[in-house]
Amino acid sequence: MIELHSWPTPNGLKISIFLEEAGLEHKVFPVNIGKSEQFEPDFLSFSPNNRIPAIRDLAPSDGSATLTVFESGAILIYLADKVGQFMPSETRARNEVMQWLMWQMGGLGPMAGQNHHFNQYAPEDIPYAKERYTNETARLYGVLDRRLEGRDYVAGDYSIADMAIYPWIFPHERQKQDLNDFPNVKRWFATIADRPAVARAYDTREALYPPQREVTGLSEEEKAKLFGIKK
């Protein structure tokens, strides 16, 4: 049994996709980041960076006591190794998957996240920031588009690299990106979206998580906690 402590953000949905793909028994424990539940002591005891997602594996493969993992990339690697799927064991193939997983973790996710913030949620209009992060997101889409030329998936067979990247491409319109400008990404995106496990991960969000308010509906105090703004 895997406990998934999460919220349906791109990083949270990565893990939901994996769990659906692998058919792993799991239970979702919502961590409502709009209500600052990521700062609760119990959650911080196994996710010290106060970010979702985090997991608790109640039956680790080594037979030891409950094992906890935080950071979405680390969780994907742990789960892939646990079930022996979606991560190659051969050195070169594994390296390819790891590189593109780290590309998402260190590039696409942070840049698209800043894009979301300044284009959607920032308390003041900062044109330079909007342009900076919209352009950098476009550059990264271009990197992915070139990588997918002549390839069905990002790194050989379907892998945790695809699972990590897809949720960050899903909100492309909010990132001011047009998939028609990136035909290889558009083709790949449609392929991933058609996977039954991916569809389940997105279709079950309403059943698994309580109703959400848009960030624009949060109080100033709630937004300050969510975005780490010091008053």
C-alpha cells in the first residue's frame, strides 16, 4: 500500500499517473495547499520542504518499516525501482531517462511554474517577468520538440520521464504556449493523453480531492503562505 499525500498540481499528478500505470494499491491523502496544510507538523515530519507530493510506502520491498519519500522526481525513481517498470535497468537507457527527468525537475517545472505565477497569480503586473518566463517556457518547449523528432517517447520506451513532463505541458494555454508551434510535442501530448491510466489520473481528481478554489479567490493571508511572501 502506498499513501500519496498530495494535491492535483502538475507535480502531484505525476505520481498519480505512475500509480495508475503501475496498478499499485494506493490511497490519496489530500494536502490542501490553499489552506496551508503543507505546513502541518505531521506532513512536515516526512516532507521537510513543505511541498507536495510525498509518499509513505507501508510495505517496502526490503521488508523494513514504513519508508517515506518526498520530491516528485525522487518518488518516481523510487516507485519505478520498486515495481521494475518505466525505468530501464541498462546503463545507457537508464541514463537517458534520468537526464530527461532531471530536465523536467530543473528546467521545465521551475520555469513553467514561474510562468504560471507571473501570468496568473502575481499581486502586481511585472511585464519583464511575464516576458522572461513565457519566453523561457517556449525555449524549453522547443528543446522538447527537437528531442521528440522521430521518437514516440522522450527516452526510448514510455517511462517516468514522460510521466514527469506531461503534467507540465497539460496547462500549455495558461503558459501562453501554442502546441501548433511545436508539432512533435503536440503529437506526443496526444499520445500520452490517450493512455487509459493518464486519463484516469485526471478524471478522478474531483473524486479524490475536495473542491478547489482558484488562487485568485484566496485571501491575502492564504496567498502569502502559499507563495512564501513575508509580510
